[in-house]
Amino acid sequence: MTAAAPATRATWAPDFDPDRLATLEIRMWKAYYRRQPARLFGLLVLALREQAHASWPRALAAAVLLSRAAVRFARATGDYERFAPDIERGYRALRLPRVVDTAEVARWELRWWVVRREIGLAAGHAAGDAIAHLYAAFYDVPIERVSEAGRLRGLAAEVRDRGAVADPEGAAGAGRAYWREVTKLLRASYRSLHTGLESADARPVAIGP
């Protein structure tokens, strides 16, 4: 059984703390590059609960599936599309509203992973475009509402990548020369996302079981 929500914007979409999400993402990036998998997993669970309003069991299940896909992707050297079903299962575990096309969400999630790997240090623009499409699919909104949020997050990733290459300590170092700028960009990105979602047109949403 499913229940139809009133014809207003779904409260799960814009109702998150953008600064908290930015902080969680910064901590996740640092944990990833410093090879702290347990910390990374815990932060991912918290981020899923914040952004998708998932219960603890759903956030945990989704985090397991998404982490598994990310680990397999990290070890791969090609044929990346085979990871899309794994990513989709992770998003499906969140039990998002029925209007959300989880296959499309997974496709764009994977796309931004791939462009960073294939393009390298100049991937900011392409990554931002993929992230914007990811947001549009995840929140079921027109892409123009979330394009700036995507651009800023993609730029944050590029700043981090370039900074890490130039840092004598490498990716696992303190990153004093770049993390502050990355933090500013991610905070601006999530604030832009929040604003874009609040201004999106109202529409009915069916909530899953």
C-alpha cells in the first residue's frame, strides 16, 4: 500500500541543514583520502539520514550497498557501467518517494565518479554537470534549480584534487592550503541546493511503504 501525500512539495527534499551536510561531506572526503573506511562509513550513514530523512536501518542498508559499489569501482579499470545496478540498489534501500527514478539517480552518481577518474584534475565542470543531473533526478526537480549547486560541488572536488597534487604531504596530508576553500565551496553548494529545492514548483508525491 502507498499513501498519497498532499499536493505540496515533499518535506524530505528541502528539509535538511545545508551547513551540516557540507560538514559531513568534508569529513567524508578527508576520511576517504586518509584511508579511514570505518569513519567514512559512519559519516555516510549520517549524511543519508540528513539528506534523505532515512531511518537508521534504511540508511545503514543503503550505506553498505553504496560503499560496496564504491570499493568495487575504485578497483576497476574499465567497464564502469556494471556498477550502476549496485548503486541503484543502494538508493532503492532508502525507500525514496515513488516519483524518484533510482536508475537515473544511479546513472548520474556513477557518471560523476567516472568523469573525475577519466578527466582528472580538470574534471570540475563535467563533474558539476553530472552532480546537477543527479540532484535533478534525486529530488525530481528541473535541472536549472540545482545547476549552481552541482557546479559548486564539482568545483570543490577539482580544488581538492589540484590541492592534493600540489601538497608535499599528498592526499592524506593536512591539506592546509586547500581544505578551507573546499569547505567554502561545499557550504555554498548545499546552501544553493537548499534554496533551489525550496523554490521548486509544488507537486504531489507518493510515499513508499
